[in-house]
Amino acid sequence: MGPLVPDIISNNLNLIVALVIGILFGVILEQAGFSSSKKLVGLFYGYDFTVLRVFFTAGIVAMIGVMALAHYGLLDINLIYINPTFIWSAVIGGFIMGLGFVVGGFCPGTSVCAAAIGKIDALVFIGGAFLGVIVFAEGYPLFEPLYMAANLGIPTFYQILGIPQSIFAFTMVVFALFAFWVASIVENKVNHIERAPIRLTPYYLGIAAIGILMAASAFTFPERKAELTQLVEDTNFVQSYQVNTISTDEFALCLLKTRECDKLQIFDFRSEENYKKMSLPRSILFSLENMFEKEPNLLLNLKHKLKVFIADDEWTERKMAIIATELGYKKINILKGGLDGFKEQILNFKPIENPKTTDEIDTNRFRSEAKRIIPVLIQNHKPTGPVERKLKRVIGGC
């Protein structure tokens, strides 16, 4: 259910919605003729490319939809479980799947659809599928070395090719339109139809317009992380961006557990190694990636919190705060001068000699007290380590 669970609908309601969607999906499959083995194997014999059109359309629509949801922060792609790629088991499994498709006339999903309306061949196909599952399960110790061979991890095509996500999506949509055109030519030739595969009718013009719109939309949903990371590389933009700051004295006052700062939450953007060496009370190790992940960034959505970004230098803090603000998070503050300035002015404070004004006397008194207490608080604070995100595997699919 994409970004709907559990923020909009509960897990229990999700099961009910999934059941309704599954029923509707089956109805659409049946109405599209996918309960007929003759129509399905038409792809392999060249007389009917409905399967190619349907699944290719579903793929590019899902691709653009995921890009759009991720771009607007409604979907955390990092929480989508993707099966690792084991190249040899994928190749052999694909061969068996394709062979079973053309011989049996169904894939697992369409066989259930056909069985639901009483097709005997589909029932036999399902029986064969169960037999295959049993053989694989019982023979797994024998198959395991081949099954687990050549683990490629979780690669993506655009990363392997070294091109932007938007370019890859645009190319896939254009390739889909080209494949539809070629499929129409093949269909006409195999079925001995004497007419142009593409005609200037409202139907074909509508398909072309939708395809062009989808291809163009690939550039309107760039990868959010890459877009914002590039944005904060502009020095003039970062300097002119309005960011709330908190002074070293105000920050030290908050660390001393005063009532005014009971709701302080510190986001530490240093390395894990530096964080473990010195972690401030009420701080959590955070990273750029965490701001684009659904579970960790819930901390940034907490209301009535004084959220302070810290790093070794103020420039890094400012860049992270700009990214967070552009993502829609509110009440983000940065520590003026960064931790380097905080160390110099508070932790390593050298009293002003011969203070003459009331401000200098107060500064000496406060910073000397902070210098004495805050190191003890730091020493007693146990680092929590980096924010963890839990990958949730969604069971199902065709």
C-alpha cells in the first residue's frame, strides 16, 4: 500500500484494502482476457502482444509513480524490500518460468484468475506449481549452492549504467512506446492484416500523448536527495538562505537542563567515530541519508521540540538545515560557530582578564560554570549510535 501504511490506514485495514484491490485486479485480468491461455501464449507466437503491452504499461506507470511519491517525500524507497539479485538462479529460474508460461499457457497470477472461473487447464497448472514448490523445498540443500551463486546485491539499472534516474525513466518510456509500435507491426504481419500499425485516430493519438507526457514527467520528479545535495553546493545560495541560529551561550544553557530547554533535541551530523569520542546530552547521531528515510526522520517531525543541528563547523550545519527545511521540516536551528566554536567558547573557555562590564562579569561566571558541569554531562552520556531504520519486507507480488 505504498505510503499509506501505517500513517494513513492501519495494518488491519490494509489487509481489507488489499483484499478489495486483489479482487478488482482479478476482475481486470479476466476482462482483459488474461484467463485465456491462447491469449497469453500469443506473446510467444507473435499473434497477440496484449501481455507485453499490459505489463510494460504497468511497469512504467509504477516507475513514474514511485519517482513522484519519493520526490514529494510520501514514500521512503529505502523501506521497500527488494530481493537480492543472484544472477544464475535468476537466469535459470527465468528460463523455467518462460518455458512453463509458453507450455502451460499461464503464469502464477493468471492461472489463479483462470481457475476462479473454472478453467480445468488452469487448475492443472496450479497443481503443477504446487508440485514444483514441494520439489524445490525438499531439494533445497541440493539446489542451494546454485541458488545462492553470484550474489550481485540490490543493484539498480540506472546506477549500473551510471546515468541519472530521470534519464533512465525517460529512456524506458520511450522504449516502451517503440516496443508497442514494433509489436503492432509483428501482430499485423502474423495475422495477415493489411493496414498501418499506427494510425492518426483519437485512440493512437491519445496513447502517444500519454506516453509523451509520462516521458517528460520523468524530468519533473528528480531524485530528491541528489537535487537538494546539488542545491546546497551553491555557496551564494547557502549564504543567503535564512536559517535560525542559537548562540553558544544559549546552547550551553540548554545543556544544563534548564526548564526553558527541557525539550531540546540535538541532531549530530558528525562521523560516528567523532560522535563516540564526544557526544552531547540529548543528542542523536544523524546523517544526510536519515533525512530521506521514513522511520528515522520521524524525530524531525516531533512538535514542541527545540531541534538543533550540530557539526564541527557552522557551514555543514547550515547545509543540513537548508536540506531539512526544503524537505518541509519546521523549527530547525543550528549552533552558531559549530562545535568548534562551542569548544573554544565553552569547553575550553579562558576567563576574561580584569572584566570591566557587567556583561563580561556575567560571561565569566556563566561560562566557567558551564565549563565545569558540561564535560561531566558529556562523560555520563552514553552514545546511542546511528539512527537505525528497519527494512520491512512486503510479502506478495506476481
